[in-house]
Amino acid sequence: MKPASQTTSQTQSKQNTAKQNNIDRTPSHLFRTMRRGLIVSPELRREFGVTMVMAVFSAVARLVIPILTQLVLDHGVISEEGYKPGLVLGLSLSALFVVVVVAAVNRGVYIRLVTAAESVLLDLRVRTFEHIHRLSLTSHIRERRGVLVSRVTSDVETLATFIQRGAILWVVNPVIILGSFAVMGFYSWQLTLIVIAAYILLVPFLRWMQHRQFLSQTRVRDAVADTLASTGEVVTGAAVIRSYGYTEPIRRRLDQMLDNQYKARIDAHVWFSIMMPVVELLSSLVLSGVIVVGIWQLSALELKIGELVAFIFLLRLMLGPITELGEIFQQTYTALAGWWKILQVLDLPVEIDDIEPHQALTLPEGSLPVEIRGVGFTYDTVFRDDADCSSGFSSSVKVLEDINIRIEADANVAVVGETGSGKTTFARLVARLIEPTEGVVKIGGLDLRLVARESHRRLIHMVPQDGFLFDTTVEENIRFGRGGASSEDVAAAIDALSLRDWVDGLPDGVQTQVGERGSQLSIGERQFVALARAQIADPRLLILDEATSAIDHETEQTLMEALAFLAKGRTSITIAHRLSTAEWADLVLVFHDGRIVETGNHVELLSTGGIYAQLYESWVSDARSFL
Amino acid sequence: MRAHFVLHVLAMLGAAGFVATTVGGAWFLGWITDHVILVAADGRVDSGTLGLAVGVLMAISVASGIAVIMRRMFLMMAVQRTQRDWRRQLLYRYVDLPMSLLRKRRIGELLAHSDADLETATSFLMPLAFALSVVLLLVSALVVLLLVHPVLMLIAVSLFLTLSFVSRTYIRLVEAPSAEVQQRVGKVSAVAYESFDGAVVVKTLGREHAEVERLKAAAERLKAQRIRVGRMRATFEPLIDGIPAVGTVFLLLVGAWLVDRGSVSAGDLVVAATLFGLLTMPLRIMGFFLEGMPRSVVSMDRVDKILDLQPEFPVSAKKPASKLTSKALSLEIEDLVVDFDGHRVLDGVSFAVSPGETVVLVGPTGSGKSTLLEAITGLIEINSGSIQLNGIPIEEVDRDTCNAALAIAFQEAFLFAGTIAENVTLQRNNPRRYDDSYNDDFRNSDIRNHNIWSALTMAAASEFVAALPGQLEAIVGERGITLSGGQRQRVALARALFGGPQLLMLDDATSAVDPLVESRIFTSLRSLSVTTIMVAYRMSTLESGDRVVYLENGRVLATATHKELLQRADYRSLVAAYELQNLVRHQKAEAAAVAASRGT
């Protein structure tokens, strides 16, 4: 938006193109996903052996019946000695035994597999969740929140679904196919060669198919995402749509989205529909070939009748696993895409690296001065697209530039400026929610980057503007300010900030449930809880982001008093949305376009007649008008 | 389903063809065994028979391929069309539903209905048609077996019965635990959502570790339940896999004896064995079908609940819809009562606004200011009382006329994903002129753009829009440029102004706009002399209005000018106490500043 940012934005987009080439949508990226996935979850490799055992057993179970058919026919029924009941019975009983044993073993292996897979998923989910929390706030911009949630929910779920069925088939079915080939080769290697030669023809077809399916699945996903986005607008923009009679265009837009989705889905299913028939057609060709060659060359091949029948049986048996593999392509791709997305989140760099514990410094006890030298902050918006992280545009905006300021210990500082001037970013830098792209933030004389996380979390506390509360009680929410705080501590904090009357007025006092995001409380009341949280945390440096929203007069008064009490005796930096806050501050920092343009106390700033004076003037003219 | 009858019939034909070719193929394999392979064992097969065998085999597989493609394609199309139709109905309903009903639901829930629920609800259609073909397959396979030998059919029947008993037991047992899995998945999502939603607080409080533990607990509960279900599956899947094998063993045992007695041929035995193989598939499909059915029904219920809601509150359209003159409107509100969620939000509100007047609504939070504006706009239902525009009851005014005459801008400025131009126009193409530069010829894009720029200029948005890459065509919204809160509000205001409204309502619509810019906006609004009702908190705004309607607890306490109302102590304390304090401080500061400037 600013001219300065445009060059940065260009280089950024170049980098992004490079990135896109890296994550193209060719099948090779499947293997990369798996390779990367195995590095992230090495347990998977360990489980591979167990899965193979299961696969072999399953294959044996499936092959037992054709072999039995052959043996019964050749030796029990149409052998030279004629019908041999004993042999048939013996064979049948041993087959029965094998079937039962295999079922029992499979059960054990399956349980082990599920347990192992679930552990891997749990680990992956928790790690991704943890990683997302370690990402800096710039990664948490509003549009991406839903995307991040889906990384630890629906994406992991696609993997779970896949593991329950698809993944096992991918291991078991190839073994069954290979096993069938082995048994067929045992009956007649010549006929087997014919079959293999024919099926090799399938390979390029299946690969091509795979590619088509992948492409069309991507289109389906995009279409679904678009429809969902439009649906979201219909719901969140409901008031605008109704009051402007915007219903017809919206309906047309929805229709268009739905049609796109329908077309994409049909397109994807065309490929899916013709896969099995094509495989079947080829196998019929093979079957005919085998019958013709087998019969012509019966004696030359030294083939027994039962063997030929078993051979044909096996041929048909192979068809099942092959088509099954074809049918789970879709599930496989969904799962791989989900896996890929999870891995990409894990690969996102953590912008705020924790220092090695033994090198970490501890902030001094007592009041904390703040010193900021040459600090700049550039905000990159990469990964905007939710379908996958590769597309979407990127831009970078310079939010803060060349910030130099010293704040004495115990000073109460107000930060003022228009929306977008960089105030909030400044506060977040001091709270170390984000890290400066240039320069250094020193607190208590120490470079903030070298300070142990526990130390700065304990001594530096930020009260964010939105006053987010967790869906639990008021008490519990206040307690979050300091781990291990007792109910008495909570009560003391409430009393200290003169919030007792308010708390007592709540339906269940401190035990009142605040609802989702604190929705049962008003905006002002949420601020109360946030302030009590700060009070219980008892930091040496307090960073406050005042709420902009209109709050009723009474609440406002209580809030102002609580704020004043909180700031006393500690260093405080307040992002002021009321100029009254600025008036009693020891130091006022005026931000404009990412720079500090004026500093000084209220009186000094007024006399210079700059931006602050202007802001103040407009406010005063408001206030005076009704006297 | 009825809607796509032809597609379903075609799919059914395909399914029947599939059954015919499958059973026929199995039978023909037996024929080949008897007439080709066994004959070949004696050394003589005439090439005619062999040719015939190969020809028929190929014909069967081609026919089977076509049948499968037909069944899948047409079924697919039918399902997808049904899904599209249902989804359209549902989304249309979202567009039509009264705000009050829509607000009672969470956005996430509504999105889930249109996405996952619809998917699940229609998913049973897919196996439904397939299941019918499966029944056909079952019946014909049993008939063929009966023809081969009744005893073999009996074995098949008992196999089938055992298998269906086992799989139904499995489905019955796994149903509740599976539902619990879904519950726990939901729990994990809720934790993740809340945690990321409050990321700033989590970070500032250093609660990352505690949050990870919270998610881990939820995820572990999910894992435990999944493993529980997995154990059931581990027991039943091998069982369901193994039973057909056991059946085939019995078949061979009995079959060999029958072949020896000469009651069946070796070929018949091959046919029977192949058919046994075929019989297991239908059961699996039926299993999936039955397993998914309860979920589909639940999802369908959820979707139906939305579809059953009344689209709009009844509009008494008995009288012919009246048109309005194109001048600024007068507004008369009498004894307006609105209840929401069981409590009275507006309790007998009456006041009138004359054409061109600007009225400011003042009152503490919860006094009903926003509700009042929503009621006038027709966003919410009123319980009693009347709202009249130019003396005509609002419900008698033609809907389109009303939409064009009234414009509202909200504090929460909503922008659609699209260009600035689209957001301002909302595809309205008949802006009324309110200055000479306005032109009705919307087909001319230059003129349209001119009109958009006029609206943007009045909303003090033209400067920053001009600086955007692409200007009017710059994409905003979810995937576009991120505008600041104040910028969004100004675009939303331009949207309200673009249509040339005769009654403008601003619900704290400039709260995030810089005070200096805001006063510029109000100056230009005053010059339009459009009837305006606004909710505002800034002093200069209260001052600039013609009159103030002072509300509390859903009642009008007073209607007068701001100056007059300042005589009332409660009004004064509401709007002034805080500002007064600061003014006193300001005067001291000013004195100090003067002193300081003299000093230097």
C-alpha cells in the first residue's frame, strides 16, 4: 500500500514463484510427502514390518481357496484313481485351519496397527498444534485461523480415515497380487509371463489416470472451498444482503458456484467410472488369451486341468485387489494432500526462536526500563490461500520503521496515532509477540531475544484489545494470569481493581460461565476480566491495548479507575484510544505511517502544534461544544 | 430422487446389465470348463468352439464394462444433481431466512449444514441404487446355483445368512462407539478453534504449554475411542473376510462328492465357486450402506430443520404495493414493540422524523438503538406498532422500492469478496441523482464509475481507493487486500450512498473512522439533505444532528435537540461526565502549555 513496500513485494513474489515450482502438483510430490512424512513420524517406518506380516497373511488367506480348488479337482475328483473322499476331507480341513489361523493373526496385527497409527496421528496432531502456537502472530491473521484449525482437525481426520482402510489396502493388495503371480508362476510360468506382459500395459494407463484424478480432485476441492466462502458471505453478510435487496445477485452467484462444483465433481468421476471397466476389459482379454494358449498347449505346458482352472481362478481373484487400488486413489490423494498440508505447517519457520536454556538470561527484578534501537518491522502476507500453501499472492508491508525510544523504569507511556500507524505492532514487539525485522528491543538492559521465555512471560504482561476469554468461568479466566493462583488471589485481584461490585452482580459471581469467546459478557466486562488477569500476573512491565468500542459510561468509569490502578508503580505502555489516557501519561509517543513522529508529554506536544495537537484540537472541540 | 428419474432408470439398467454379465460370466466360465478345458484334456478341441468361447467372453466383458460405466456415471450424475439441488435449496433458504432465525445459529453450524451434512445426507443415495443391483445379483446367483444343484444353493443361503448376521451384529455394536468418535472429533476441533482464536491471549499469558496439554487430553480421548472401534473392526473384519472362505471349503467338500456321484459336472463346481466369490461383495456393500445410513438420516434431519423454517415473516401484501415519491422521506414510528429471545427490546417507541431531518439515537448499551434501525430496515420482525414512510405503512410499500429508498450502514462493515466497485454498487444500477453530476445511464461504464467515485468521495473513501492497485477494480474481502476497519466502514458507507437513499440509517457506521475524517463525512452528508437516523457516540455528531431521540430500556425518554436535552441530568451524565472531566483537565493543560511556550 505504501510505495516503500512495493519493491519488497516484488522480490517477495519472485520467491513465492520459486516456492510454487517446488510444490507443483505432479505425482513426484507424493513421494516427497511420504519421505517428509516418514522423517516427521519415524514410528511409521517401524510399523512397516508388522504391516507386511499382516499383508502376507492376508495374501495367504486369499490364495488358499484357489489352491484348494486345484488340489481337490486334480487329486480328489478327476485324478486317475477317481474320487478320494479322505484326501478331499483332509485338504478341506487344512484349508479351514489356515483360514481360521489367518483370521486370528490378522486380528492381532490389525489391533497393533491401529494402535500404532493412532499414536502417530496423536503425535502429529499435538506437534502441529504446538507448532502453530509457536508461530508468530503474523501467521495468525484472521483469515488463516480457520485454515490453521483444519490442519489439526480435518486434515488429520483424512489421514485417520485413510489409515483405517486405504493404507492397509495399499500394503495388502500388492502382496496379494504378487502372491497370485507367484502361485500362477508355479502352475505355469509361460502363461504367467503372458499375464504380466498384458498387465504392464496397464501401468502407463493407471499413471495417467492417477494424474487426471489428482488434477480433477484439486479442482473439486477448489470448487468446494469457493462454495463455502460464498455460503459464509451469505451468512455473515446477511444484514447487508437483506437491507439492500441484494438477494438475486447472491442467488446467481450461489448458482454459479454450485454449477462449478457439480461440473468439477462429474469431471472427477468420469475418470473414476471408466477405470474399473478398463481394467476389467483388459483382464477379460488376458483371460481369453490364457484359455486359448492354455488349451492349445495343454500338453506342451504339462498343465493339469485343475491347474488351469486354478490359474483362471487366480486371474479373476487378482482383479479385485487391482480395482480396489484404483478405487482408493481418491481417498489416497485426499489423505496425501492433507498430510502435505500438515507437513507444510510444521515446516513454517518459527519466527520467535527460544534461546537455548543455558544461554537464556533472566530479567532483573524490580522496575524495567525499555530501550528500542533502530527497530523496523516488515509484515509479510504469504500463504493466503487456504487450498494449499503454494498459491495465493504475497505482499510485504513495512509497518514500522526506524523506531528509537527510551522509556524509563516506572514511566507510564501512552502511544497514540491513527489506525494503521503501527501502534499495535509496536506494543506487540515490546511484548515479544513478534520479533523486529530490524533493530533491537532491550528491556531491563537486556536484548529481549536473549531473555528466557518464562522470565519475560512473568514480568511482561500484555492486555490485548479484543479481551478474548476462554469458555469457562470468570475465576478460571482470571487465574490464567498466573499459573497456580488460588481463589483468594483471584478475589484479591478483583478487590484491588474495585471490581467487586461488578463480580457480585454476575449471576454466579466469579463462577459465572463467560461463554464462547466471553460472549456472555459485554465488551467492557471482558476488559475487566483481562485487567484482573493482568493484576494477578503482577508484571513489572504492562502493555495495554485500549478497546476502541463504545462502552457505556458506568463501565467506562470503572475501567478507567482499574487501568489507573494497574499502571501505578510499574512501567506501562498504553495504546491510547482516548486522549485522556495520553493526558496523564508521563510520555506520549505519536505514531504516523510507521514512525514515531512526536514524543514528549501532553503539554509539550500541545505546544509544538503537530499531529498530536491536531488530534487533540478535534477532540476538544467535540467536548467543548455542549458546555 | 424423483427429480432425476431418468438418470436413476439408466443407472438401474446399467446395474441390471452388470448383474447379468457377472452371473452370465460365471456361468460361462463353467461352460468353458466343461466344453473346452475338460474336452481339451482329452486332446481334441475344435477351433470353432474355442473361437466361440473367446468371442462370448470378450462380448461379456465389453457388455459388463459398458454396464458398469452406465451404472456409475448415471448414478453419479443423479446423486450430484440431487446434492446440488438440495444444497441450492438450503443456500437459498439462508438468503431468505429472517435475521432473527439466522442469528440464533452459529456460523460454523450453518456452514457445516451446507457442506458436510449435505454430503452425508446424499451419500446414502450412492449405495442405495447400488444396493438394489446387489439384491438382483444375489437373487440371480441363487437361481443359477439352484439350477446347478439345490444342495449347493442351500450352502450358499446358509453362508449368506451367517454373513449377514455377523455383519449386522458388527454394525449394531459399532454404531454407538462410532458416534462417540464423531463427538470426540468435534471436541478436538472446538479446543483447537478456541485456542487459535485466542492466540494473542495464549501468547501473552504464556499458556502455550497448557493449551497443548488441553488439546492433547482431547486428542487422547479421541485416540482411545478410535482404538476401541478399531478393536471391534479387528475382530469382525477378518471374520467377515474368512466366512466366505469357509463357505467355499464346504462347497468343495460337498461339490467333490456330488461330482463323483455325477449329479454335477466339474464345470458346475467352477460356476458355484465363482458365484460364492461374487456373493461376498454384495454383503460388504450392504454393510457400508447400513453403516452409513443412520448418519445420513441424522444429517438429513439437520438440513430439513433449516428447510422447514419459514422463509420470511409474513408480509401482508393484501393492498396493492405502494410506490414512494423520489424525495427525502418522512418517517413515523408509533408504539413500536419488538421482542427478541423472550425479552422486550423495544417497548412502545414512538417518534417522527420529517423529510431531510437528521436524528441521532442516543442511549446506553442495550437501550434498543440498533434494534430500532433493524426494525425500520425490515431486518427483524416487529410484534406490534407501526412504521410509516411518507404516511404509508412500510409493509405496504413495494419491496424493491423499499430496498432502494432505505439504506443502512452498520458498525461491522461487511465487504463481499470482490472488487470495490462491486461492493459499492451491489449490482444496483439505478442510482437516483442527488447532484447534477449523477447520471442514470448505468450501461455506460464511465458514468457508472463516475457515480461510484461520487459515492466514495462523499464517504471520504476516494483518496485511499485511488491509491489501491486497480482502484475500483481492487479486490477486497477474504482473499483480497486487507483494508483497515475505518476504510471498510467508509466503503460500506459509500455503498449506502450509491443508491441515492431517501432514508439513510447509520448504526455507528463511522466508529473506526478518524474523527477529522468523520466530520468531513458528516459535512458532506448534511449537504445531501437526506432524511438520516444515526446511532453515534461522538460529541460533534450529536451536536450536528437536528434532534436527538433519547432511548433507555427500549423506551423513548425524550425527543429534543441536543442542547435541550443537556438540561436533563441523566442525559448529561450519559454523554458528558467523562468528557467534562477531561475538559477541565484540558483547560489546566492549556494554561500550562501557554506557560511553557512563553518560557521557551
